[in-house]
Amino acid sequence: MFIRNRFMFDEGAAGGSAEDGADEKKANDETKTEFLVWLATQPADVQTKYEEHIGGLTSALKKERAAAKSLPMLEKELKEFKAKEEKARKEQMTKEESLTTDLVQSQAIRDQLKAENDQLRISNAVEREAAKLRFTDPVDALQLLPKGSLKVEGDEVVGAAEALKALAKAKPYLLIPDDTEKKKAIGSKTGKSDLSNAEKSMSSVPVRARL
């Protein structure tokens, strides 16, 4: 009991509030004095063990108090560390988002270039095939072809010849007439012209002369 009271005096009584009053302080002092008198009558080994015990408790209490004092600083350091970590995370996200945006834009540019290149290949293929089939205007032929009838596979344009042949069959007036057709057309016009001239000459001859 005296040991417990001694510990209370050494560590606890000092932390009491001022409201405890003078009577309580006096009672504690008396109890402390009684304990010290009792301890003085004990063997040396008992006194040594007591001092070691009290010393260990005092040391542990000081460490706890020191840790309690350093706790706000540790909490501040932890808060700063978390803030830095959050900032680094946001910066990393910003870099990743920027990289993603760049990739999307690069892909869009590549798609646009591929579409333009495919269209150029289709135009060239149609012009070559239109020339073979004797289209008057290859550009008009290209515009009249159904959308989706041509496609690029690798380095080749598929469907150009078939689509133009179908167009030539459906609209032959888009083609340049061949020499035979020209001659027929010229002959037809010439015959009509000669006939017309003969009719005019006959009409100018008097009726008696014709009889």
C-alpha cells in the first residue's frame, strides 16, 4: 500500500488540480512521510528494488510524455507526407491524361491521313479504268459511282472496273463514241443534208421543165 501511495505522490499528486484543496495536500504529505519512515526501516535490498521499480516507472512515464509531446509533430509530418503523395498522384494523373489526349489526337490524324490516301488511290484507279472504257469525263464517272462500291484493300482498289462497266452499260452516253459510230453519225447527217439540198433544187425547177 505504501509503495502504491509513494508512486501516487511522485507521479500523480503533482498533476492534481488546485481545487483539491489544502486539506487533501496535507493528507498526501502525511501519507508520504509515513511511507518514507516505513521504507527507511526496510532492508537495503527492499529499498533498492523499490528505487529500481520507481525508476523504471518514472522512465516509462517520461517516454510516454515525450511521445505525447512529439505526437502533434508526427501528425503534422504525416499530414504533409499525405499532401505530397496526393499532389504527386494528381500530377501523374495529369501526365497520363495528357498522354491519352495526345494518343487520341495522333490516332485521329492517322485515320484522316489514311482516309485521304485511300480516296486518292480510288480516284487514280477510277481514272485509269475510265480511260480504258473511254469515259468522256472520269471525274463525272467517279461521282456517279455508288458510294461504298469501291474499297481499298492493302495497296489495291477493289471494284473499280466492275463499277465502271456497270455505269457504262447503264449510261452509255457518258462514253466517247468509237469511229464506227462517228462515221454512222456523220453519214446520217450527210445523207440528210444531200436529200435536203436535192429537194430544194427540185422545188426551184419550173413544172414544165420537170415534165
